[in-house]
Amino acid sequence: MIDTLPISAISLSPIGVIESDYPDKFGIPRQPGLAPAARASLILAPPFDDPLAVRGLEDFSHLWLTFLFHLSPDRSASRRWAPLVRPPRLGGNARVGVFASRSTHRPNRLGLSLVELVEIDTRRGVRLVLCGADLVSGTPVLDIKPYLPWAEARPEARAGFAPEAPSLLPVAFSAATAATLAERPDGDSLGELIIQVLAQDPRPAYRQGAEARIYGVRLRDVDVRFQAIATNEGMRIEVVEIVAA
């Protein structure tokens, strides 16, 4: 019976922490792989930073990371439990069951992300260099498993209310923001990251109409300020300012 399970005895210890281009959770793509220009590293913590623990991992191109949504409210307590959530893909108003979603607001705040493994650095402990991660800096990682495409890729599977990747908006830079990027040594990669993040329209779903409000999203060491503009061809995103965070 479920009431005999030793639930109170369950505990999890992070094996490492994420450093990424996302200092804040606002603006992070809602799924992994949607912003491949995003840089991240998983730094393993003692005693898991033994190079022996990742022996053979270099033979795999992608990894599953199990992690904790540490910036989301702890909903494990019964007083905070909510069975329904509002997915952004449904406009932020329609509700579905939490287990029919990939919402960050989960009973145990557990997340699962598929990332590309770029490099394994074992010169001082273990650092896994990643690509396409959708994780905020400081995210505690609980486990790593190699991705097996023959076992886990199911292109014929049904995807419910999210049958395809989100549509993208065109992104334009003002003359001043283009000049700011040109002055930076990482200007090309930062510009690419800005486009990949803003093209997905990170504004709250209920505000994704025609409006002139300016939003800000933190990427790397800058605050990128942008607005959505309605044109004859539809909505577009314009980057109006890039300032030090």
C-alpha cells in the first residue's frame, strides 16, 4: 500500500551545479535545444567530481540531466499543492493537470533536460561543457544519464497541446545595440543568443499582443531590453538597449 512507503526517508543530494548564460529564469527557453548558442557548464561537486565517475561519457553526444527547479515554490507541502497549471503554450489561461504539463511548478520541483555534451574538462575536478541547455545559473543537478536515441527517440509519439516547436518572431537590433555588440569580443555569439531567445517571445503569454512596453531579459553579463512591435507582416521583436547587468 502507498501509505506504507517510507516517504519521509527519501532524500536527494545534488551532484553538481549549473553555470549558464541565464542569470535569471525570465527569458529562458521553455525547452532544451531551442537556443543552441546558450553556453552552460555542469560543475560536479565533491565527492562526485572524481574523473572516474565520467569515464566513457565522452562517447555520448547528449545527456539527460535530472535537476531541481530551485527557484520555483516548494509545492510538496499539502497546503501548497495545486493539481492544475496554466501552460504558456495555451495562452497562460487554460488549465491542464500538472502531470500533463512540463511546468516548473511541480510537487517535487524535479526537472528533466536533454543537453548536448561539448567537452569534458577534468583538469580540476570535473566540468561538463554543455550546449542548448535551458537551465538558470545555480541550478542543482541530481543525476546524469547518457541519451540513447534508439531507445528514447519516438518521432511518431503524440505531443498533446504542444505538437511542434513554438513559432518564432523576427528579431531586429537598433543601431545602438548593434554597435554595442560590435564592441564586445563575444558580440557574435551574444547576438546569436539574443536572437534565439527573443524570437521565442519570452513575454508572459497573456501579454503577447500588440504593445509598446519594454521588457528586460538578462543574458550573460548584460540586460537586454526589448519590445514587441506590430507591423503589417505581424509581430516582431526589437532590441532597444543592451546595458551592463
